[in-house]
Amino acid sequence: MMRFSTTGAPRVMLAAIPAAVMLFALSQGAYAQALADQSVEDRLNTLMRVINEQQKQINSLEQQVTNLEMSERGRGLPGAGAPADGAIAAGPQPGADGLPAPLPPLAQINPESSAPGSGTGTATGVPVNPPVPDNGNSNGGNLPPATDGTGAVGQTQKAAEPVRTQSEDAVVQSQQHTPLFDHKLTFDWGISDTYYDRRQLQLSGFLALDAIFLGNINLGETKSHEVMADLDTRYGLSDRLSVDLDVPYIYRHSNFIVGGAGGAASTLSDASANSSDIGDVNFGVYYEFLKETNSLPDLVGSLRIKAPTGSSPFGIKLQQVDADNTNLVAPSKLPTGTGFWNVTAGLSVLKTYDPVVLFGSLSYTYNIARSFSDISSVIGQTQPATVKIGDVVQFGGGAALAFSDKDSASVSYTMALEPESQTKASGSSYSKVPGSETTAAALTFGLNHVVNKHLTINGSVSVGLTPDTPNFVIGVRFPYTF
């Protein structure tokens, strides 16, 4: 049994309980009466404002989740709705757990404050038309703060962009050959080995009675390696515009094998030729028409110009290198360039569906006709002419899979179509070169590894699918970004 002292304090406390209950009931009754006095339209307006405020807080929570994921991946800075340098971003003040304070229940809304034409205009006292942010930083926590030039991920535009992992960025460079526009300077050094193996039937003789061949039938074979090392320097002029300069150096080795030594078709002899020189230097401009969002892909246009700085293939003479085999002829040197100026306009598209990246490209290369003082390969013969090689249409696409934040693999298909070349002697019209039309198709497998935030290793193996394509191309690149 509980006893109370004769002091007045417990009695006052007991008396206060009914009073508190009465006040709470009166308060709730007043709120309910105030809501009841509102018209249906006013109630709908109040409800819409509450829903609008709740949606804003949901957006703020989603932004915080994105910032936390980015922080755990080691990229970017805190954006809107997350603490930055000890300060809380503008917007609803967080509670003890760092999340925005919950909204009051609808029954506790003051109808007078939410009535049309009142000062606040929303159930929680937030103005219907929030104040204009100062310098893009005080925005109610609904939009990320504007960038201050430090490259923070909390930019207004980037808030709607999917966040690529480092391995997905490596795919952009290795497969699309497009720059990362958020990097000012990139040095991309690479080395590749291209291997050709061609066999063709060689006939040395004549037809008797239009049906019987008299002479030697030989199978000629050409094996060629082309090792190219190049340095591609890219510089970003803005977050959408970038330029680059690619300078290649090429070493070529070819081995020519043919039968007919000593007059016997089954006896083989061979000859080799080597050359090394600078290749065709090319310059490019890239512009990002669309930045990737949740609904739109990344769309980049490019314009490249290639100069004939390498040694030209025209005018190189074929010479007999084996006195015992008149069938064996080899060039005196090997070319390292095409001999033509050309302009290539391209368009590439890329869409990220983490962890999958889909990409495709389309380009058109216009080869500018050029006059040469000699295009003949016969020793002692000079044949000046104008040459126009066919314009090339190239297209392709593929997909990449990111295994982790640093590793990804890709597969792609590319096809290039080139019509016949044409030559024109002085004072005559163009005539087509038989057999010069080509169709090149290749399947490429790539593997990318991010070493650190600056260095990436991109390896690839390309397999030719048509006779006009190299048997294989093996290459590795080391893009270093600043």
C-alpha cells in the first residue's frame, strides 16, 4: 500500500494530470475543429503541400544514399543532404542519426498557416516558392550545390548522371577511343603487333588451245609483322570539348616465299624486307553532344585529320632477289603510311547499365585524291598518275562487363567497307583498279585493369574474320590521366 506524505507536492502533481489530459484534448479538438472548418479545396491544397514536402525529403534521402555509395567507392565529395567539412547542407535539418527530421502528423497541421494567401503556404511552414539559392549552394537540400571548380561530384547536372566505376571509364577509353572529359590531360601510350599471312596462286606460263596450261604453278606466301608504338596526347578544353594528337612509330618486317627455284615448282626460296619510320600523324577533336543520364546515352562526335607523314607505298620498285628463281620478287623497302590525307567524321554512343556497358560507333573516312610522280613498281619505268583510294565506312558495337571497380572485360565487332580505288593518268579520266575493293571485319576481345586513379592498363586481341583483315592484332595501352 502506497503512502503519501502530508506535503502538498504530490497532491499538486496528481491534480496536474487531469489538467494536462484536458488541455491535450482541447488542443486536439481545436485542430480537428479547424480542419473541419476548412473547405474541401483548402483541405486538398493542404494535402498536396504536405505530399510535396514529403517528396522533397524523399529526394534528399535518395541523394544521401548516392553520396554514401560514392564515398564508400572512394570517389567524389559529399553532395547535397550530406555533411561536408563539418557543415550541414541547406535544407531540412537532420536529426541525431544524420537523416532529415520527420514531418509532423497531418492532424497537427495548423490550418491557419496553410490557408491560401498565408505567409508560409505549406503545412510545415516551408514557403510555396522557396527563396532563390545563393550562388547555387543554398537550395533547400533538393538540388546538389553548384561546383566551385574543384570537380566535386555534387554538381547539379551530374546529379542526374549514372556514376561510372573506374573500370567502366576504362572501357570508354579502350573501346570507344574517346577521352574522359573530366580529365584535363591524358598521355595514352600503346604498342601493338599486327600479323598478316597471305597465300596466292602464281601462274608462270601460257594456255595452249585455250584449255591446257603450259608452265609453272606456284603457291606464293607473304608473312608480315607490323609493330607500332604510338603516343596519343589528349587535352580537355572544357567538360565537353577535347583535342588530341597521335604520333605513331612503325616497324615492319615481311617475308616472301615462293616456289620455282632452279626451275622446280616444288623448290622454295624466300626473301625478307624490313623498314622502320614514323607513321601517319593524326589530329582529332571530340565534342560531347549528350552526357549520359538515366534515360539518355553518352553521345560523342569526333573529327580526325590524318597527314601522310609516313613513307608512301607508291613508287616502290619490285626487284628479283634470287638469281636462281625468277618468280621471287620483293620490294626494295616497305611503306609505313598510306600516302594520303584523309578526314574522318565519327559518332560514338555509350550507355551504362551497371555492371554492363553497351557501346557502338559509326564513322566515314574521306580520302583526298593525290598526284604522285611515279606509281609504277617496275624498275626503270616511271608512271605519274593521280590516285583516289575508296572512302571507308566503318561501324561496330559491343558490350563490356565490369567484374569489379577495377576490372572489366569486353567484346566488340567492327566492319569497314572500302570501294575500289581509282587512278588517272595525265589527260585521261579515272579508271578503277581491279581487286582493290575490300571488306574488313574483326572481332575484338578486351581486358581492362585500373592500377590507380591515374594509370589504367587496356589489353586487347583482335581476330580477323575476312581475307582483307589482318589475321590478328595484339595490343596493350597505358593511359595516364592527370
